[in-house]
Amino acid sequence: MTNSNSRLVYSDEIGTNCQKCGKVLKKCSCQTASKTGDGQVRVERQTKGRKGKGVSLISGLPLAAAELKALAKELKQRCGCGGTVKDGVIEIQTDQRDLLIAELQKKGYQAKKAGG
């Protein structure tokens, strides 16, 4: 027996699912591009939450998840270190921002240093 007098007042689930596959956006694998922003690729150094160890973060790349992973692999091999891809951001475990910017510019991206 349903109550015809009831209606939805508030829900935080509306708009958080992918329109293509129906999964939650954070777990969606069909999403074609990450956060594109202003089209500028930014390379920054961060130590927050890493016990003083510096990592280089590369954000703003308009690539799909598989392409991001492949690019991260190339950059890790070029720097000779480890890294990962999290939430559309490539993390490289080194502070070789100048080398990373040069490699990204060779591939045709407008890369620049961000942060301090």
C-alpha cells in the first residue's frame, strides 16, 4: 500500500551517477575525460601527507583513464621512479618538474609550473 501523498523532498544521490553506464561517477570507467579546467596542464610539487617526501603532481590533462595510465608509465620510465594515477592526476615520486614539463611539451601539451 503506497501513500500517494508522499513525495521526495531532498536526495543527494541525484546527479552523481554517470549518464552512460549508471555507475557512481568516482567509479565510472567509461568517463572519457577528466577535469579539463582551462586547458592548461599544471605540474606542482607537494609534500602534504607524505612525511616530507616530495611528489610531482600533473593535473589538467584532457585524457581518458587508460591514456593517463599510459602517459604516467612513460613519465615514470623517463624519470626513473615510481608513481600512480589518482582521480585524474598523475603522481610521480620525484621533484623533477623541469624534466616533466619538457616531456609534456614534447607531446604537445601546454605545461607550466604551479605552486611555489
